[in-house]
Amino acid sequence: MKPLLDITTRLPKPALFGMIHVRALPGTPFNTDSIEKICEVAVAEAETFQLSGFDGLVIENMHDRPYLKGAVGPEIVAGMTRVACEIKRRVGASFPVGVQILAGANTEALSVAYVSGCEFIRAEGCIFGHVADEGWIEACAGNLLRERARLGAGRIRIWTDIQKKHSAHAVTADLELEDWVHGAEFFGIDGVIVTGSATGKAASKEEVIRAKAAGRLPVIVGSGLTAENAADYIHADAWIVGSSIKYDGFWENPLDPDRLRAIVEARKDLIKV
């Protein structure tokens, strides 16, 4: 059996990842910036995360709303590749960077990570279908892992959301959280992400504990984590923090230095325990 996720194993637990919400890319409805400006802002945030004591980061095209479903155009792939390459050049090879391309454009995210030297992707819909804002999201693990094999990109880890936020799961209501973890493990996914119901909404402490107990996969908390509730997620292998470290805790705002310091200190205090 292949080794389990090798990103978090060399980092403090829980590892702390910052989310970079890349500004709206060319060709999307809310784009107002040149690709040069988009990269400048993203790189500045990456440096801030690194200097603040984060262990890694994730880049996501959050501002590209409303999102396409399951695939994006070549301009988005090109834009995200340029952003990822410039960030990796600045933060260095030893600082892990992940890629997510909304909505569910997972093979595109894999390609961006492969070309830019990023270490992992955050993928939607790897196991079990669900209804998202964009419509029905089909499970994609079979195609995604075959594409990883075709590229020879086995070094790139795949983290997937389970019972994903911004989605309805009535069609899989007969499945327990443990079934999602077992499915991800069986299909060869490298880590599972537990979230709340929407961006900025806290994940369930109990669900994180259940996910850890359900299998051998690393468990990542993917939404709603703050300095105030950080202790609830001590059992997780990693945290992805985005909204709560912005001014007023709103994802569209710039990074707030005080909130950054608070989350870093909260994690530091937990590691000491």
C-alpha cells in the first residue's frame, strides 16, 4: 500500500495553512485587475503567511464567481499556473502550497500543481455525488487518480472535502460521515477535509473526531476555524484558515495582522499542551 499523506507528517500538528483567495482572474465577471496585479497581491499574501509562522498555504480562485461546474477554460488554468509559479518561486520549495480551482475543476488543479511544483490539491467531489451551487457534482476519483498516474504526478497529494460545504447531501443522507472517510481511503485519496455548511462556518468538533477515528487518513479542518475555537480542533492533522484572518472575518477583505497573530499564537499554545 502506498504511504499516507506525506505533507502533514513533517509539520507540527495541527499544521497551519493559510488560504489565498486569488483575485478574479481574466475572463471572469468580477475581474478588474491585470494578471500582474493579481500575482503581486497573491505573492504578498504568501510572504505574509510564511513570515507570520504558517506552515503552508492554499491558492483558490474564490473571486471567480459564479463558478463553472467541473471544468474551467484555458485562461483560468494559465492564470492559476502563473500565480502558483510566482508564489512557489518566492516561498521556496520546502514551503507546501496547494491548489484548488472552483468548482470541481480538479484535473485542472492537478495540472497547475504539477507544472508549478505545488505539493497538493484540494479537490471537490472525489467520492459520492452531491448538489452544489453550480448543480450536480459527479464523483471524480477514478478520472482524477488516473490523470495523476498518467502525468507521473504521484508526489502530488489529493485532499478532498467530505459532505462538502455549500452543498445539499439529501441524496446521500443514508451515509454516515464514516462512510465518506472509508470511501476516500478505499479510492486512494490522501486526506479528508471537514467543513461547516458554508465559507466561514465552523466545522463540527465531533465530526473531526469521528473522521479521525474512522480510518488512517489525515483529517483537515477546512472552514470556520478561529483563534477562539482553535482548541476544538486539536485532534486534526491540519487547519486551513481563510476568512477569520481577514479584516472583520470576511473572506473578501485583506489580511488582518492582529488576526494572523492570534491564530498563530492559538496554534502555538495548543502544540505546547
